[in-house]
Amino acid sequence: MRAAAGFFVLAAVVAGCTTTQPLVQVSASLTTVPTPSGAVVASGVHGAPVESCNATASLRPSDVPGPAVQAIRQRGRLVVGIDQSTNLLSFRDPVSGELAGFDVDIAREVARDLLGDPAEVEFRLLTSPERISALQDGSVDIVVKAMTVTCARAEQIAFSTVYFDARQRLLVPKASPVRGPADLAGKRVCSQVDTTSLATVARVAPTATLLAVQNWDDCLVALQQGQADAVSTDDSILAGMAVQDPYLHLVGPSLEDEPYGIGMNKSREDLVRAVNASLERIRGDGTWLSLYRRWLSVLGPPPSPPSPRYRD
Ligand code: GLU
């Protein structure tokens, strides 16, 4: 029996070594690689007018708790709308599995001031289009998700003072001839749906084809697979892609200012003032600088924290 079994094993090994298997045909064309799920070629995206209203001016800080802050304290945790796929700002640390990044730490600092403990945060993952509806229906207290303060958004939600000044730029392969928006004519440019970024590309490069995806990671993949010639969004987000791929770099001038604010429900004025008090503390006690150094130093030496503007 044992000898027979040995024979069959040997026969199988010999057959495996000598049989010539036909090679699976692999297409060299990158265009056969599927585009990221949910990616569409966007048309009819109207160029956004550059910020013209006073939306970056917020309510003066106050530590006096009102009904919104009291409700958060009673609950014992701050519910924060955030992203999980924006490297450097808010992403899953591959080792710990925890959310990490500049936006995550800003949210934790707000929790430290409201609840006395930066760990008392419950994160809810949101897509960019969900940021406003989640604030309006009360499913989150604050949104800290690379959210640019714009006039249109400020009609629907309240913003804190500006906590980071991003600038929209381009990310391209180092071998690409694209150096600025003038080189984008007829090229494919990737951005995320429902962002200021997509609208700005439509304005500065009207003849470019817009590839609109659901997550920023999808733009990185589309660029690496040759399905997009460039990615355009905030420098803070592009830098998070560039550090993951040494063949990519940021190019060109700033296409638009992208001042980030923390989003809140318009009816919760006491929360807006409390968050602005927290941001005052973060700017003044060196926390902002240490967070910049920890997460964003790839963008260059730390600037001063954005100066707050108030409208009351
Ligand atoms: N800052 C841009 C915006 O608020 C893009 C960032 C994003 O949506 O993730 O639309």
C-alpha cells in the first residue's frame, strides 16, 4: 500500500514538473483594469465662484454651557462625523486599527475641553455628501472632515473659526508633463464627488474630463492605474497620497483657498462658541503647532495657526 502511494505521489510530482501549462494571457493595457467602484465621468459640474461672502467669520468663543453642550455632557461623549480614508487627516492606522490623523486629533482636543477627556469621542464615518445631512438630522455633534467653509455650506450649517488653511493643487506622476492647470486640457482629472475640489477643476480646467469617485483613496488608485492623469484636491489630502507613492508629486500653483472649519448644526450656537473656545486654546497653547508637526510637516515648515475671525 505504502509503495503504491509513493508511486502515485512521485507520478504526480513528475507530471507537475513536466506538463507545460498554457500561459494565462495578461493584457498589457491598463485601461482593462476596472475603475474604482462608484467612479463616474462627471459632466455638468459647474465651476464654483471663488469664496466671496463672510462665511469664515464665526461666533465669539464662550465657555458658558448652553443646551447643546449640556446634552453632550449628559451623554458623556462627543459624536464626531469623520472620514477613514484620508491619509494624514483621518485614516485607519494599519497597526492599531484606530482612527488617526490631524482631524482626529482636533476632534479629540474638542472632546478634552467639552468632556475633560480626549478619549470620550464616538466617531461616525461619513462620506463627503453626508457631512451636511448628518449635522442637520442631529446624528453627529460636529464634523471634522477636511471641510472647506463655503458660502453655500454656511447657509445650511454653522462653521467654527478656521482651523487649517489648505490650498487646492494637483498631484501627478513625476514623469508627467502636467505642471499646472493649463496642461490639463483634454486630460482626465480625478476628484471626489460633492467636494469643492471637483467644482474647482471644472472652473480652472473646463476641457478636462472629470473622474468623480467616492473616496480619495480611489483617486490614488486611478492615478496609479493610469485611469487618471492627475488628482486635484487640497494639498493636505494630496500630500497624504504622495507619501504613499514616491513616483507622485504635487505641482502647480494654488487653484483655490480651502479654509477648513468644524461643521455644526446651525441651531446649536452654544456648541459653536464652545468649539471656538477650544480652537482658541489649541492655537494659543502650542497644541496646534505640535499637531501640525506630527501630521502635516510634509507640507513644509509650520505656518502660524489661522487667525480666527468673528462676526459678533
Ligand atoms: N476640502 C474639500 C471639501 O470640503 C475636499 C475635502 C473632502 O471633501 O474630503 O469639499
